[in-house]
Amino acid sequence: MKPISYARLHYPPSIVQHAVWLYLRFNLSLRDVEDLLAERGLDVSYETIRRWVARFGPVYARRLRAVRPRPSDTWHPVTPGTWTRFSSLSAAG
């Protein structure tokens, strides 16, 4: 995948990532995220956060979907915490 470009931003990429994560993960309003960042000493307007979410949110979502395991019917839960393949279940009886 192509690296994400954070060119022309006034804040470090970690701040942008954290603000977008707060907004999307916890279903907060833009002003709530603004307040949370202000508590940590960052003066970021809610409009800036909205632009970051519009610009980077879909990119982050695409990357997360790419690494997420795909659903498959080849695995079967035997007991909590252990999994086995269907083929081994049918061969065992």
C-alpha cells in the first residue's frame, strides 16, 4: 500500500491519527474531540478535525479492512479459545 501523506499539516501525524481515532472509535462529536485535545494542551478547531476525518478516515478504514481476516467456513470453534478445521472434524468421525 502507498504510504499516507501528511504533507502540509501543522500537526504531527500522531495527533491527526489520535483525533480521527477518537472521533470514529467512540462516536464522539467533533466538539467533544476538540475538548479532549484541548485538555491535553492542543488548540485544534472542530473544523480542522472534520477535515482530517474526511481526508484520512476512509484511508484508515481501507487499511484496516485490508488486514482484517476474512470470514471463512473452514474454521470451527471446538471449545472457547480453540479452533479446528472442518476437514479435520469430518475425518475424525
